[in-house]
Amino acid sequence: MDRTALDLDTKTSLLSGHDMWTTVPADPAGIPALLLCDGPHGVRKQNGGATEVYDSEPATCFPPAVALASSWDPELIHRVGVALGQESRALGVDVLLGPGVNIKRSPLCGRNFEYFSEDPLLSGVLGAAHVNGVQSQGVGASVKHFAANNQETDRMRVSADIDERTLREIYLPAFERIVREARPATVMAAYNKVNGVHATQNHHLLAEILREEWGYDGLVVSDWGAVADRVAALVAGTDLEMPGTGGRSDAEVAAAVREGRLDESVVDTAVGRLRDLARRVRAESGPVEIDHDAQHRLARETAADCLVLLKNDHGTLPLAPAARIAVLGDFARRLRYQGGGSSHVNATRVDSPLDELRAELPDARVDFADSPADAADADVAVVFAGLREEDESEGFDRDHIQLPADQVELIRAVANCAPRTVVVLLNGGVVSLEDWYDDVDAVVEAWLPGQAGGGAVADVLSGRVNPSGRLAETIPFRLQDTPAYLNFPGGQGQVRYGEGVMVGYRYYESAEVAVRHPFGHGLSYTTFEQSDLRVTATGRDTATVSVTVTNTGERFGKHVVQVYVAPAARPVRSPVRELRAFTKVALAPGDRTTVELVLDRRAFAFWDIERGDWTVTPGRYEVQLGADAHTVLAAAALELDGDTYSRPLTLDSSVEEWFGHAVAGPALRKALDGGGMLGDDVMRMIGSMPLRQFQGFLPEPIPQDLLAGLMAA
């Protein structure tokens, strides 16, 4: 039955939820009820009502995005996505709400554990892998939260006031890549406003950019309770409002149609997208059996590849097989493995780091100490520290980035007693390492590692797994050093994105602000050499990069190749370098491989607000091979022809623009008797003056017919 055969009230009823998690069915039109459930790192099929967040069906809790991003491994994340898709099907879930790809603008955001990175390329590549994995199993994904949803403070009302270039270069590219490369079944419109307009009713975001520019043909669903005006949201492109409103918003839409304020075709289009979604996610049917042991093993393997070895002085790690080891900190027995809020998963099991460490090192003496003094008799002490769930969660932002004072006191006390001290951190948002970092010998950032994180930590500490994680976000010395410090989280309903494109490492490197550990940092138990960097132009605005990687150490290991681009001269200030390509390679001792990476047009482009498009300026770029965002190992110059675009001249163009123009400049100088009056000192003073005003300072204005001819030419 065609959707147009449905009456208006039936059609409008389909465009909001039946209840908290399901949609309204219309069986004659081939639209079944669909079940949408929270992710992103596990299936949270909720049993109770809206407030019973922690009452859900058991499911595997994989590492949240904060950990996954540190793997820098899209193939691994694709495997996790497949596993999530399988569990979703087994639980009858049609759409899994995730991944979250919002940029980590400030380390204070309470929901940073659900997001990948401060960098849009890394976020987009990993997010696309997640979506492709989930949807390979016939389950829809929901990329969220579109867009500029970078804080929890006043999240349902605040307006993210952000300029177009920053929006395009920082906050939209991850969504764009996922839409173009992975075709997510749904996109979730966020709670916040963007430049004064609710994201759910933002025509610029939903219609002009998402659908017209990026070609998105899937369904847009609101975040739960994010719709302020149902008719305006529907017109802008929010097809499905969740959860249901008891028919109230449906009646508003129907009334708007009957009163002539809304064309019924808008309703039909949204209903059509809902039907297309149902056909897409129901294409695969039949029961799916889940091997929870296999899922747990994948969660452990994944978490181990996500751990970042920040520091390892004196070869403290891996631990010796027969060492005397003192383990301290409550998290060693009760693992902190996920964040609070709507993503909270009822894990099928949870590994204890203490138990798993004992299992991995059967010949060692592994004791849980109740006292720092006990560490004096050990060869090495391992302190588990981090943030408690009440310290960070959906719904609120942090006030600071310090560890709890009792944990700092514990670390310092142990370091004062133990011959060697290792700190394992468990946290969803970046924490300060100051006040204790220089006192300890090794630090492992485990983030929130999921239900198998205890085993993963034991794998890395024991040396069974060589750590290969790299930071997906910068660890600053101080909160005051962070780029959004003076603007986050705003006030009186507005937050100004005053740092512009200088987010994360883009700011630290451009402003030469020292940090504790830069974006991309991570150590290994083996050593790698990168050599033979070669860069080849493949067109006016594209290139390829090749580099040889050799494992020069004595252990099998994985290495992340990071390629950055330093821009040519631009008419706008740009970061000194930006991540433009990366890959992860696995090598046995002595092995080598040559990798080739593609730098497409966007690797060299900036968003030109005058053209309203991406622009590649002609000139000399530098392609850099980085150990991290701060450390450049090798670089190669690259000349690109770029875009041959001449900006039109008007009377409002500046004197500098007129006289610097290849055609207009010489003609104007000739008209002004050679232009001798416009020496360098004078030009520096008046160069920014619009020509219209400049005319008033001349003894004889430049003839209008000459200016008109030059503008026309």
C-alpha cells in the first residue's frame, strides 16, 4: 500500500515515537515498529522507564570511543562494529544509537568518553569504520550529535555561536566523511542550538549541508526530547521525533497541514524515509546466536590495543615474570570501565585487573597492599587511579581536570616508598598528570577500557601485548592552557567558539604552548624507524606519500604512521600543521614495510567564506612525517597549482587588493602618474581602506569608467 493512501492523522503519527524506544507501526504501508536503543559501545536495551538507565539487558561492554580512538585502527573498530551489530540483532534492535563523533573542544565536557578525538580526520575515519561494521549486520547506525554538541552545561538550550569556517573545518568533517563513506541509516540532530537556531530545526545544517551538499538520503532523528517546535523541525528536515509525546506533536503537524501552513508533501517525504529505514534494517532477518566468550575476547584484544604507554623510564615495563608486585587502588579490584548516562551498558562480565594480573604472571608475587608502606618490600608498585563515575558523566561538565586528591596523595606516598612505581589511569576525560608525574617511573593511560579492560591492562603490564595506542587528544599541563578555557562553557544561553579553528593540537602547536603529552604520542616496548619519505603530486591539488617503517627492536609491535600538512600562504590564519593521513602497521622484529597514503584535495584545502567553498591556494606546502603532532621526523616540500580563482574586485575591495591585482594594479598605478605616491609606508597605512573611501583622499578621483572596466574585466 502506498503511503499516500494513509490518512493525514495516521501519517503524522508515524513521525514521533510510540514510546521511549519504539516507533509507531503502519502495517498496511509496510512500516513495522522499529526499536532504537542506545550505544555506542554496547547495546543498552532498556527494560524500565525513561529514568531507569541502569536496568537493561546484559550485553558486551566494549571500550568506549575515548579508548577506541587511541587505537588509531579503523580495521579493529570495524570488527567492534560488526560485534555490536550482531548483538543488536540478537536483542531485536533495529537502530543502534551511535557513534558519537563530536569534537573534544574542551577536556571538561562530561561526555568526552563517548567521543573519539579533538581531530576531525581521526574522528571521521574511525566513525565511518564503526558505522560500516554495525550496518554490515543489517542494523542501522545513528551518527550523533549533529552538530556542535560539545558540552553538557545547559545542553538543551545553549547556542553554540560558531563561524562558518570553523564549523566546516572542525565540527562538520567527521559527520561529512561518515555520511559520504558509510551512509548511516540515521543522523541524530542534537539538543543544542547552532547560531541561535535549534539543531533539530536548523535548515542550514539539515537541508542545505546534510542533504543538498552531502547527498544524505537517510532519516534524521531527534535526540531524545530535543524538539522545540515540531512543525519547524519537520520543515528543516527532522523526520522522526523521539520519544513519543502522547500524540501532541502529531496533532500540531496535522493542524499545520490542514491550516495550509505546511505542505502535506513534507509529511509524505518524512514517512517515506521512515519506510526506507524499515526496509533497510529489516533486510536481514532470522535469529542470531551470540558467543559471549568470543565477544569478551574481542573486547579484551581491542582494549589492549587502545592502551597508551605515556612514560616508561628505566625499562620498568613490562613487569618481570617473577617480580614482587604491590598493587594499590580500589580500581585494581573494581574496574572503572565505562561512563555514566545513556550509554551505560549492563556488562555480561567484568574482569578484575588484580585477578588478571595474577593469572598473567603466575610466577610473580602479586599482592594487594592496604598501605603505601607495603610497597617498600616490593620490586615494583602498580597504582590504579582515575576518575569515579560521579566525577564525569552525561548531563554535566567537569570543573577541573585534577585527579581526586586522595588518589594524588596515594600515588605520591607509594612513589616515595617503592623502588619502582607504575600508575595505571582509568578515566573518560583527560586528567592532569602534574603533582606526581615526575615521581613515578611508568604511566599507562587505559582510559575507560570496557568490561575486559582488567585483562587488557594485565596483557600490557605483563608484556603479552606490546602497547600501541596513541593519544587522540592532547594532555595539557594546565586547564588554563587549553584553547577554549576562556570561552567554555559560556553563559546566559550562549557559548562563543572564540578559538575558531585552533582546537586541540592545532592551537598548542600554532601558539607554541607546551603540553605534557602531545596529540599522537605513545610509546612501545620495541623501536621503529621511519625512513624514505617521498611525496609525489598527482594533480593540481592532490598527492601521495610513501614511507618505509622498520621494526628495529626485539618485540613484535604495531606502529602508527602520522602524516601532517603545513599549509601554503593563505588569506586566513591557519594551524601550523594538521593531521591529513594515518595508518597502523604491524611488524615482527627486523621486518619492514612501505606504506603509501593518499592526500586528497581536502588535505590541502581551507573553507573560503568569500567563495562559500573549499579552496586550495597555489604555492608551497610541506608534508610532514610526525612522531606526534609536535615532533616532526621528516618533511618534504610540495608545490601545488591549486585553484586559479580570482576574487572579484568591487569598490569595497581594499586598496591593497586593487593595487595587488595582476591586471588592475598596473592600470591604477598608471592612472595615478605611476603610483609614486603609494610607497610601501603609505600602502601599509592605507592598504586595508576600501577603494570607495580611498577615492575621497585623492586630488582627482580615479575615473569611474576605468574602475567599471577593470571590475568587469
